[in-house]
Amino acid sequence: MPKEREYESLYASLLPLVQKPGRYLGNEYGVVRKDPSSVALRVALAFPDVYEIAQSHPGLQILYDLLNRRPDVYAERVYAPWVDMEALLRQRQLPLVSLETFTPLSAFDILGFTLQYELTYTNLLNMLDLGGIPLFAKDRDLSFPLILAGGPCAFNPEPLAPFLDAVLLGDGEEAVHEICDVVRELRPRQNKQALLDALRRIPGVYVPAFFEPKYSPTGQILSIEPRYADYTQVTKRIVRDLDDVPPRETFLVPIVQVVHDRPSIEVMRGCVKGCRFCQAGYIYRPLRERNPRRVVSEALTAAFATGQEEISLLSLSTGDYSCINPVLKELVNRLEPTRVAVSLPSTRVDALAPAILEQIRRVRKTGFTLAPEAGSQRLRDIIQKEYSEAELLEAAALVFKLGWRHLKLYFMLGLPGETLDDLRCIAELCAKVRQLAPRGVEVVASVSNFVPKSHTPFQWMRQLSLEETLARQEFLRGELQKVRVSFRYHDARLSVLEGIFSRGDRQLARTLHRAFELGCRFDGWTDQCRFDLWEQALRDTGVDVAHELRRRFLDEVLPWDHLSAGVTKQFLQRELARAFEGRLTPDCSVARCTYCGACDFERIRNVDYHVTGSKAAEHRGTLIRHWAAEVVGVNPEGDEWEPRGWKKVHRPDSLEQRHAAALPSGHNLPEPPSYFPGSNHSSKKVEVLGTAEEWIEANGEGTLRPRVGGNGPQPKCRIRLRYTKVGRARFVGSVELTNIFYRAIRRAALPVAFTQGHHPLPKVSFGPALPFGIESEHELADLFLAEAQDPETLCQRFNAELPLGITVVEAWEVPLQARSLGKSIVGARYAVDLSKVIEQRGLSWTLDRIRSFCFAGKCLPSGDGEQTHPPDADCNSGLFLEFHSPALLTFEIRAGARGTSKPYNLLQELFDLTKEQTLALVIRKVQTVLGEHPLTPAPVAEHVPAPLTP
């Protein structure tokens, strides 16, 4: 088997042949490097989708940070290769490898998958297969990695059960360490049964092999039989207090643009609003808010550690975070001078307050999303959406007033109890919103399809068939066309597949395996989903789609009945009954306990930072002791109750009062620390001192700092950089390179000047874009600074923030009014190793091709003799060739009025190569030629490059 370094070289030969090779580089800023031989346990964190989606997932980044803090563990990443890369791997019989060290998956101790979406399941099987790992757990001993899974789909992993060794339900921050400890201790003994037995004793860990479903002749589950009497149900793992989790130290900054290209800071976990279709709202209970002081500290640390243009405050509904107003104001005040924006994910309509929107708009106004979910009030009551149409229209008007130019309204189609009148109400509501919009503002209706999920009140409900969904989509399209609102919708075929697996049992593993064999991959991508192959797989394995989408009976054994998300089945059935009575269930974070079962009132309960700043780890309300006593069964007046220190908190009733109360007046904001351009940047870690009470008091209504002007300071200094771009970095495109520079400038806290206009950017000037896939020893860029800087010091600071393969080798000051690089650069000198060409065609043939090419009037030959100009040259760009024994060709290309020759095109024509053969050549740019330099080859000794690297 090749060694890891050899795999890196083999993969490098594939990268010129695939789309977006940046997906496979693994050289991001912040990546963790360890010596694999120095650790006891190697973990591959796997995500069964492409890099752009996987690298956006905050949970995976948290685990990457936590595990790599351990000196005995090395956690690496592996994501699903796109279809073009898979084809090359299979063609060349190469295994799927990790990003950090190019280690084959089969060499790891643990391979842990994040299950975010049911339509990534075939990708999971594909990754195992490409990694050289048997698909079925029964076929794997401990010479292969332990295959684990977690994430929201882990709450019904039954369709994947035969392929998985163990599944973690719930929060992973604590459990992942316990899993690593067990595997480290027991894996060397090569007794898989003993290892699985030890894993089942970790709270939250589900071992599918220790449960066996029993079926009726018609395929219905009769019972789920546990193997052990003390292991009959698995209850999810809960991190009691998120502030117990250490703040992140590692921040990976992606090279290529990802779906959510910003660091996300979790402000709270869990949601108790109780939307009856929302699985996350039930499986992540109870509500656990984070200390606002910690939120601000970690958000600022992330902003300065990544240099990215935006940070996001993450939760299921960030607008409901009790300290959102002071947190937003503090962050915007501190980040506005660096043009770093603060964003919120889609939030509930009734959680929006003017103060929240006002803070967000101060830096940047991107598109805004409101989620009415349903068009009629009747249907909103069924699904537990508390707000009215008037509140929605008020929120939309406020969004328009504050300057947003794009508003997306998010709805669901096919909800339980939906009628055609409800669909008409969607169009009517959109029309009312559009009437509020100023001229030129876009309003879009984005409509997804309802898919029943496990552990929700609607888990028993029927899902629409494909034909019904298509008919309702067409009806809604016509209604929206009448009111001139754009319509975006989800592919109904994908929703059907999602619905089959979201409530499926183990019998679907055969279908999944068959679909994989037929070639299904990336089933959640409309342009990749082969629904015809899925239909074949369903037929081949005898699956009745209508049966899988059917309504379930309340007393039916469900595939996930042995897995507990904490919320009781009785509560879910009660919620289902309330839904069709049109009755809302109160929010237990502001009213009384609803007896859902998520809290035990001893260790697990809601955690809230309310408006006074003190921590209320409680269910709030005037009868809190009575409710807790009824649920837990203890004497509320006894001594056992008192040490818990629970405290009554009377909360304002209305949302408006709550937002107002969250902003005490009379306090000015503290001055932000000097982490901005022009400061002495000593550390990226930001500490926000004081208690939560002191912090919120100090960050009340106060006086906002003046907004930084859009134009900013004018350039006072211009520094020219010469940098190299070699190794993996040769596959970094010009757009990605620009982002790398912008972010490195922010991380280094350089006093850069900004461009003018509505969206100011760091003022940086680059030379002509380097052709993709070519290395360079001599690239140029100009930085325009608002303050004079010592070039050598700047060079050192900048290099510390650049990813592997990009290095500034020298810097010097040039006059502000000097000619731009674009006008100064007249050509470039390249070198290419022709060993492969000579090996295939011979040295004599290669030299003859060079001579004939030169004297055919296609270039200016060069060498030790006199230079001549062909009379019939068809290339307006000057071109000099020079061959160096044994196999090195250097050539110089000059820009001309009719364009510039492209190195790869030149070599393809010169040596009559195929595209693949041409891209396999490693070209290195050895000099950027400025106008003051003559366009003639320098003596050989001056421009023979260092050995070329793949």
C-alpha cells in the first residue's frame, strides 16, 4: 500500500481533472497538523456531502476542535467526493483519504459520520466503499474502523442500522470523549463484541446490533426486542449547561466558498416554541441559553481569528435569545469598524424587534427571510405558529423600511389539514407583503414540502404522494402568478424519498444498498438524483411507497420507539390532539411547564439568562414549585429542594415588553478594545470581563457609538508584495486568492484602506490572474494602507496568517501614484518539466517539435544565438522558448494587443497532447516581467527553477 505522502502525490495528479479541486486540498488556514505516529487514536470526522456543505456544519467544527485538543487523539476530516472525483478514484483504484494527511479511511480507528439529511445515505455507503471498508457491520472486525454516526437523523437511524456499529443520540461534546476513551482502551484487544458492550454503557450511545425488530407477515413491526435486560431503551445525551463546554480554539477558514461562509456562534440550543412539524424543536430540548458575556467573547474571537466578512449568531430561533439586543449591539459596535457583518439565521416573525433589525443593518443588508410557514391563521394554529398575519405584515414593513431589497417568505406545502383555501391564502399573504414593498424590492415565496419526522406530534401523519404534491405545486404556482410573486419550490421527488427514509425501518437497508449498487449518489441534489434508479431499487426490494408514506396508528410500534429524545410519546399524542383542536401550547420558557418530559428538574432543566443578567436554570412562573413537585414527586417545601437555588422570575407577558425590558437604560457602552486596523494586535482571543449581570447592565440601551463612514481613511502608504503560490495552493483560483488576502489582512490587523461605495472592501491590487493549476515563485500584489508600515514587519505578520503554499517572500514600498500592476506587467516566464513527454515520445521527437514549432512562425525562438522574428507570426504575443537538458523547458510569454498565450494551450499544441496529458504537466511561473525589464531570457542559471513539485 502506498504511504501517505505518496497518496498526496497521486491525488495531486487528479486535481487538474476535477471540478473545484479546492474541495480536496486540506490546506485551509487553521487546519490542525499532528504527527499521526504520536497519537494513540485516529478519528476521521466524516460528512456524506461535498466540501461546501460539510465545511459549513458547525457541529463538525466543534468536534474537530474538541478532539484535537487531546494530545492522544488526532481528528481529521473526510467529505464525499463529487462524482467526477469518484470516477477517477475508481478508475485508478485509489482509496478515499482524509484531507489533512491523505490517509485511507480504512487506516483510522474511528470513522464518525454526521447524519444531517436522509438523502445523503447513499453517499455514506459510497464513502465506506471508496475507503475499502465493508459496508455491513457484521462483515467488519476491528481491523477496520469503528463506524459511528450522530446528528439529527440519528434519532431514527434504522434504515442505516445494518451498516453502523454505534450511534450517538443527542449532544456530542461530552460523549465523544467517553467514546474515544473506550475505543482507545479496548480496540487493541481486537474483541469487537466487548468493545460494543462497553460503548452501550455510555449514556446516549445506541448499538443497533443489540436490538432486533420482530415483523408480522405483512412487514409491520410487532416489537423491538433488546438483547440485554438493562439496555431496553436509549435516551439521548444532553449537555446540561453549554457554558461547561470550553470555547473553541480552532477555526478553520475554507479556501473555496462554502454554503455558509462565516463562523457560527451558538447562542442557545433547544427551542420550546413547539412547532409541531419541527423535529429539531423536540430532539434538542430543553432550552439552554449561553452566557451573553461568553457569546460576545467567542464571537469577537471568531471574527478576529478567521478574518471572515461575517459572523452568524446560531440557534433554532436566535431572535428568541433573551439577551439578543445587548449582544447584537455590542458585537456591531465592535465589528463595524472592520466591516464585519453580524447575521441571524431565519427567525420567527414574532421574535423580530426593531432593535434587532436596526443592529444588523448597520454593517450590511443582505437578503432577509421570514417564515410564516402557512398562509392561513387556521393552519398556523394547527402547526403551533403563534403569530398573526398582522404581525407578519408589520415585520415585513419594518424590513423594507430599514432598507432590505430582497425578502423571502418561507412556507410549507402539504401540512396536515391543508386545503386548497390554505394554498390560496399563501398567495394572498404574499400579495399583501408585495404591496408593502417599495419599487425594485423582490419578494419571493419559497415553498418546501412537508415531510413527517420522528419524535414530533406529526410523526403519525400521512405525507402527500408524489402526484398530490405536484398537483398542489402547480395550483400554487398559478395562484402566485396572479399576484406576480416569484415561486421557488422543492423537488417533490426528493421529498418522497426523504419521507420514505425519515420514518423507515431496517427493512429499507436492502433498498438503500440496492440504490447504491445501481449508482445513486447525491440524492438531495436535483441535478444528480436518479429517481428512475430509486424506483427500480424500490421495486427490486418490494417496497410500497404508499405504505411508507401512510398515516400511522397511535398504538403502532414505530421503528424508533426504543430511542428516546426525552420528550414522551404521551406528550406528542396530546400535542397532536391539540393541533386539530386549533389550540396553542404555551412556551414553557415564559409560562408554565407543559410536562413534555425533557426536564428532570434535578440535573436537566431550561437554562436562561433573563433580563437582570442572573441565571435562571428553571421553568419560570408563579407556580414553579408546584409544577416541579408534580413532575418530580418531591416536597417543594422540604430541604431537598432548597439547595438547588431555583429562583422565581416574573417575566413581562408580551414580546414587546420583553424586548424593552432586555435593554435597561442609562448605561453607555464600554469602548471596544483595539483589535482593529492600526492597533497593536497581540492576540485574537477576546475576553469580556465581569459577570453576566454586570455585562448586561453595562450594555443596555445606552448611546450607540457613531457609525463608521462608508468611505473610511484614504491610503497613505502602498506596499508591494512578492509571494509564492506552490504545492496544493496552485489549485487556488483568483477569486479564492482574493478572499485569502482579505481575511489574512483582517487577522493580521493591518491598517488597510478600504474601497469606496456601499460594500467597502480592503484595497488590494493584484497582477494578472495566474492560470489555474500553475505554480508561481513570483506573484505580485499591492496593499494600500491607511498608516505607514515597515515592510519587513508587515511581511512577517502577513505570512503568519496565510495558508500552506502561499508565502510572501519580500515586501517594499512603492509610490502611491505609481502605475498599477496591470499596466506595469508585460509578460511572464515559465518552466515545465518535460520528463513525461520525453518518456512517451523520446528526446529527439521532443526537440524536433520545439524547432518546428518555433520556425513555423508561431513564436520567437530564443537561445544563445541571434534572435529572429518569423515574418508570418500568427501570435501577436511575443514568445521565447529555451530548452535545458535533460528535460526542462523555459518559455517567456509577452502580453499583446490581441491577448496573451495560455501556457497550457501552448504546450498542448506544441507537443500534440490530449487535455488530460497537458493538465498532468506541472508548470511553474518563475518570473513576472515588469515593463522596465527586457523580454529576453536571462542566463540559464538565473531562471532554472527549484525542483517542480506535484
